[in-house]
Amino acid sequence: MIYRFRVVLDNDTDEDVFRDIEIRETDSLEDLHNCIAQSFGFDGLEMASFFLSDDAWNQGEEIPMLDLGDDAAERTMSSTIIKEIIHEVQTKLIYVYDFLSMWTFYVELAEIVEEAKGTDYPNLMFVHGQLPDTAPEKKFEAENLEDFNDEFEDGLDIDDYDSLDFDEHWN
């Protein structure tokens, strides 16, 4: 089967930048990485990772380009087949290319179709928008902190710190 993905640049502008890509379900995430990198004009030599994502685009398990050595069972792009992690229920990935620039893309399975005779895969189906010269700036914003105002309220006065016993100092 052939998986059709839409890969959208995460940016805060009015211009949408995306690519529609077809790839075999039996290809690896490394093949998808190479296809995405080429379709956006990257050389593909920078570090990259895919992250499993839920419907709200929350970042889940990381699948890196290389084995980072922390866990022998860790998946890598080259050892992970697309159909093992993407299917009708799990349709979204986040792709980060070049951790210094943080190019971030939303990758979503659009449909699964039969292989077309005479088509070479992976296949870049459609291109929309131009990639900016630099990666869009990431805004790392905390949640509304007013909701947490009393979370750490313990009733202790900081001026009384010297009079606290061991348990109050360390617990």
C-alpha cells in the first residue's frame, strides 16, 4: 500500500508551506526523512527526529535518526517501518530537522491507496509555498501561570527560615 502524507511547516505566518508525499508503507522512517528533507530543499545531513503525536499535536515518543545509546531497545528511523507506527488510528507525526535551527513540521497521513503502476516511490505529489530563509522562531510559552498561584503555597514565612527544623528545611 501507498501512504500519502501532507507535511506542513510549523510557522506563524499567513503563508502555508507544505508538501504532499507518497511513500510505500514498507519503507522506513529514514526514507520518509530523506524524502521530506529533499522536498523542502535540505541536504539531509543535519540531525533529525520524528515524534509520535496525538490528535492535538502533543509530542510523544521520539524516533531519532541515530541510536543515541541510552536504551538498546530504542527505535531509530532506519529500523522503524512506516506501517509499524502509522495507521488509521495513529495518523500524526512531528518532524524536527536540524536541532540548531529547529525546523518543525507536522506530518499527517492523508490516505492509504493502492500502488499505481509506473510510479516511482517515494513520490513528491504537490508543492505549496516557499520555505523561508531561516526557520520560524519557536515561542516557548508557559501555560497560564495564574492557575498555579497557590500550588506552592505552604504557609511558611521566608523570614522564619532560620528557625525551621531539619524536616521543614528538606521536606
